[in-house]
Amino acid sequence: MNKKLLQLPFCDLEFYENYVIGIIKDGITICENETDIVTKAAHLFFKKMPFVYISKRINSYAVNPVIYQSLSKNKNMIGFAVVSNNYSSLTSAEVEKLFYERPFGIFNAIDEAKRWANTLLRSYNKD
């Protein structure tokens, strides 16, 4: 599976056919500005195709949950997944999930999140 890597000052984005994996850098706080930059990059890559964003949480950073209101308006992003082995990250994701109006998956392994994303996209494309 081919991937395209985009390195930004606050994160690395790995673009695949159906999803993008974001790895936020240590010590960052994700707010509207960072969300807008990632959204624009996703639009350039996916055009009008549906996709899932997978957050691979290997570093320590903060997320302002307000960002999920604007992410919910992104018509092409049909789901959001968080992958982590860290209890604190998983607990934070449970709170973040309350702010997102679309499918939101929480996983311990990246392969689980990829399978979930592909299943979500298959069911979306059937509608």
C-alpha cells in the first residue's frame, strides 16, 4: 500500500488510499489553527473522496476538544480514530469522543484502527 508522507512543524501525516495517520509531535497543543492546516492537506490529497483520520498517539500532547466541532463539519472525513497504549491518552480520547458527531473509534493497535476505517468506508460507500 503506497503512502505519501507530509511533515509539518507540529505533526507528520501519512496519507493512504482511504485514511490518513497523524502523529502529533511531543508538547504540542492542537487547536483550530493546526486542525485547519491538517484539513487543508487532507482536502488536497483526498479531493472529494471520503476518508478516516487516525490519530496515532505515541507522544504527549494536548487537544482542545472544541476542534471536533469544526472537524464534524468536514463532509469528507467520515470517521476519527485514536490509537494508543497509554491509559491517559485513551481516557482523553473517551472525553474527546463526546465532542465529535461522527463515528469515533478508540484502539490499542494501528491495525485495528485501519480495519475499522476500511469497514467504515465500505459501509459509507454502500449508502
